[in-house]
Amino acid sequence: MYRYDEFDHAFVQARVEEYSEQVERRMAGHITEDQFKPLRLMNGVYLQLHAYMLRVAIPYGTLDSRQMRKLAHIARTYDKGYGHFTTRQNIQFNWPALTDTPQILKELAEVEMHALQTSGNCIRNVTSDHFAGAAADELTDPRPWCEILRQWSSIHPEFTYLPRKFKIAVSGAAHDRAAVRVHDIGLQMRQQNGRLGFEVFVGGGLGRTPMIGKCVREFLPAEDLLAYTTAILRAYNLNGRRDNKYKARIKILVHETGIDALRGQIEAEFERLRGGDLTLPADDVEAIHAYFQAPDLPDRSEEAIALLAQMDADAAFAAWVRQNTSAHRHPDYSCVTISLKGIGDAPGDASAEQMDAVAAIAERFGHDELRISHEQNIALPHVAKGDLKSVFDGLVECGLATANVGLISDIIACPGLDYCALANARSIPVAQDIARRFADPARAEEIGPVKLKISGCINACGHHHVGHIGILGVEKKGTELFQITLGGSADEHTSIGEIVGRGFEYDQLIDAIETVIDTYLELRTERAETFLDTYRRVGAQPFKHALYGAPKEVA
Amino acid sequence: MSDAQAMTVWKAGKFVERDFDLVPVDDYVTSGRPASAVPKLLAGEGVDVLIDAVEGDLSSLAAIALDFPSFADGRSYSKAQLLRSEHAYQGELIAVGDVLPDQVALMLRVGFDVLEATHPVTRTRLAEAGHETTLHTQIAGTSSVKETSGERFSWRRTA
């Protein structure tokens, strides 16, 4: 992983010192809350429903055990003993005292972490595939490019007051685990005539106007990454709408300008920048790549073969291996996902003790590498198959062995009305109740892969538009109402879910979800036909019928 | 803003007498480009408006003012950057409007060299030394802040 040098340390340190002074000025009453607001936001400090919230970046989801232990320490020392991993590879602490936030940032800086650009109308934390550098289906590790983007976008003078926030995701694998088509810029790594580069998508996004990103360039040579990104950002900064917060994202500019006209502007600017100072020198690219060299993974084939016998002997372990591990590029290794979706838990929450335990497991069995996924789970990208049982046993001890990754209870949910000042409805209790309804592991496995995503308001932080099953909480006449969408997806076949009909009240919602699932089980042609496959084959009608009754005969 | 303040702008590290009048781009041309006038490009006007008005000859301008109607409206950062880096504009760039303390460092980096700061806190902070950060992770300008490369990555700058 990337390691700070003196320059990076000094850079982050300067920001911490500046923020510390700003907090002092605020506490002394020299500046008002209104004047302080943009300053704290630049450092990831939000004011939520009940308290200040600090959002810390975990750039492209990569961290080591030392950093995870620091997060645990912060949760224990300055918060209520837990942290919340978000859908954008950040961690949120929900209860810090404002006066402690400078010290928290100082401690984070000691382990090369920061909260820069986790807020505000700037280029936000760059996100990526949580199995980057490990997955069997990967063309190349996207993280060096994420790191270059992270550095280049830090306090970028031209792009700190954009019309709205700006999110970039990079995927280097055939299967898109980074949801690049629902980002402001999505970069899919490609190879063309032996050269490395990116397919560039622009204008994807969720929120109240969900849009799938459009391909603005089929192949961008990798060394032109910053020049092309600058061209896009410049077009957006100059021409993006600023009259209406809800129409200010680049997706609206793409929609209103048209992708061809916008492409023309971007390409013209790119032509002026191409070959100039923004071109990435091969030496720099190589130096960044050196930080991301894969750990030494010796062959351990005999143990890998023994795994089957271990699974035969332990049904719970076998279920966990089936659900929570996936193919590593080395056949003797697996990528492990640690579910933060224990039945009845708040999705994405981890206690300080759990963070410490996971750090110890990563150190001992995972080459000291940890990842946070946008699906709010933790991943260990490199675990020898021979160590899976030890990892599982360790996770059982700390209550993190739930074998539900990719299943219906592996739910993405925003914080909702429990924490968020914007929310109209609860999210976490909905997720908890759905998980409880489908708590039987055998039944959940029989249902198979379902991505269920819940947002507590139209801003769609829970990504409901791209859930196979999406739930959107709204407020109607003072009560919560939940709309169900079906058929969304955020991978290489991205689609926006379709609203099936009128919303459900809280106490009918879980039954309605069960009706959707039962309908799928009746309709599927075989066990291998997933929920999404079935939906795409039959459409919304049978589900509408099951939820709302037979359509009225037309006279 | 007091009259005394109205007389000064921040330039090259200190407050100096304000010796210009801001005029709309159209008026600047139609009034025969008086020496004391500085064309002010509104946030919604592109750089091309100015270039067309001076028939492509930006070097004929000693100063250009770019407007920040609100600190959150960042269009003039890109315009300053474009004027400096793509149009090789060498004259003064004046930031006018909602010029607040925490944007000053960004403005200087993209190439502004004169700030019309009316906000009292901004004026106080500008008068204090050392408000700029010195380490940067991207190229910007060419600005009045002299930045050097030579760091291990090409995108780094120190000032």
C-alpha cells in the first residue's frame, strides 16, 4: 500500500494545524457556527441529527492492521466504542466532541490517514474494487491510479468549489465491484494494443435523478489520466448548473448538454492539455506502482486441497466458505469478505473490539492487508485456503462470522432517521427486520444472490436505485412510507430499478419483501437463475400482481 | 466597507491603493478602453466573451477582474487557470466579490495576484503573514506564487 513520505506527512500535518486553530477560534467565539461550517466540512466534520459526525477517508478502501487499530482506538477513546463503515469506503464516527476532533485528526495523521475531501463540493474520496490486486478476474490493480488521483485532487485549487460533490471510482476487473457506472467519473481499466488505459464513463449517479454513466471515451491512455480528468472537471466547473442544488451534479450537465456535445468540449480541452505538464511520467507511475506490489504468496496447494475435507467436517464453516470467499488470482488463496451484516445488527457498524480482532486476523493470516467494500463489509484480499479455518474461528470469536455475503441479509443501508439530519424515514431498523425475517441460513442460501439496498430519503445514500431490490423511505402525511424498486444493478450491467407501485407502511413492508422473494422462487426456472436474472426475464408485472393483486380487466 | 478600505486592494503581500474602476466587458470596449478601467468578467461569462471583446489580443489588457458572486461559486478559478495556462495571459488578475479568508490560498494558486477583499476578517487575515500552505499536490497557475517542482512526483509543487 501507499506510504506517506515526508512531503505527505507535512502536507497533512499542515491541514491538521490549520483546523486546530479554526476549532480554537470557534470555541473562543471568534467565529460563528455559520463561518465555521465550511471549515469543519473541509475536514470531514458534519453536524448530524444529534451530534457532530466525523467522516474519515479510507482511500480506495485499503488499510493495514495499524490503521484499523487506530480506528478502533478512536472509536473507544472519542466515541461510543464503534464506528460505521459507509458505502464510499469511509468510516464515520457518530459521537465525537467537537473539541476532540483536532486531536482525532492528529492521531489519524500519525497512521497516514485523514478526513480531507470527505465533504464539500470537491473531488471526494476515490473509490475502487475491494478485491483490487487480488481478484482472479482482474486485468490490473486499479489502486495506483486511485492514489495518483487522490494526491492530485487533494485541495485542488481549481476544483474545490465545484457546483456539487464529485465522485470518481476505478475498476480494474472484468466484474465491476466498484459501481463505476453510477459515479460522476467511472474509470474501467482496459488494455488496447498492449497499452494500459481506461474506458471513461461520465455522468452516472444516484440521488433523486438516477442516471447511468455514459461512455465519453472508449480508450484513454493511462498516462493521460490527469489531463483528461482535468478536462472533464473544467467543463463541469464552468458549465455545471449552480442555480439548483438538485440539478448541479455532472449527470444533469451530461443530460442537458448531450453526451456528444459535452464530449466535444472535453476532447477539445484535452487536446490542449495533452502532452503537457499533466502527462504522467513513466517514472512516477512506476514509483507509485511499487507501493502496491502484491505480497509474496507462496504455493500452498496441499492445504488448499485439504480445505474440502475441512468443509465436509464443519457445516457452518462450509457455508461461510461458500458465501464469504471468492476467487483469488492464486489458486491456493481466497479473497475473504467479513460480513458487517450480522442478523439484527446495523449494516456497516463494527465495535472497537471487532476492529482490533480483525486487525489481528489480517496481521496473522492476511498479509496485513484489509479492505473496506462499498457494500459496507470488510475484506481480507489475500488469505491462503489453508488458513481459512483459522480466520473463520477467529471471526466466530468476535461475532463476525455471519455467512451471508451477497445474500438477502447482506443489506446496504444509509444511517436513516436514526442519525441523519436529511432522512425522512428509518433505514437501519428496516434492514434489521428484513435480516431477521430471512435469518434462516438455509433459506437465504436457497434464495441465492440478492442485493437489497435501503435509503431513508431521496438522496439515495443507500443506493436503492441499483439494488436488485431497492427500498426508499419517504415521508407522507407525517408517516413513513416505503417504495419498493426492482431490477436495479450497479455492476458491468448497470440498471436503475423500477418502482413497482404505491409505497408500503412500515408494518407491511417486511411482508411485501417476502412476497417479492416468494414470487421469484415460484418464477425461477432453475436454482441457478438468480433474482435479477428472473426479473430481467419476466419483468415487473408478476411482482406487481403479487404485491397489489390482479390488474383490473379493461372493459 | 469604510471609504478607507474601499481605497485599498491586496497585492503582492500588502494592501495598496485601489487605482482602477471595474466596468462590464461591453462597456470597457464601447467606452474606448480607458486606462483606469478594468474589465470585469461576470461568473456566468466565459473567457471567450473577453477574448472576443479585445479581438483576441489579451496582451492589450493590463488587468482583468473575475467575479466570485459567492465563495461557493468556483467558476472563476477555472477561468483564471485558463487565462494563465492556455492563453498565456501575463497581466494582473483581480479577484472581486465574495473573497473570504479560506479561499485566498486557492485564488493565489490559480493565478490571481490582486484581491479586492472587503470582508473585515479577510482583510485582517491577509494582513497577517503565513496564511498560505506551502506544499501542493498538483500543478496550478502560472501564478504570482512562485512554485517549484523537483519533488519526487511530477504533480507536487512547493511554494
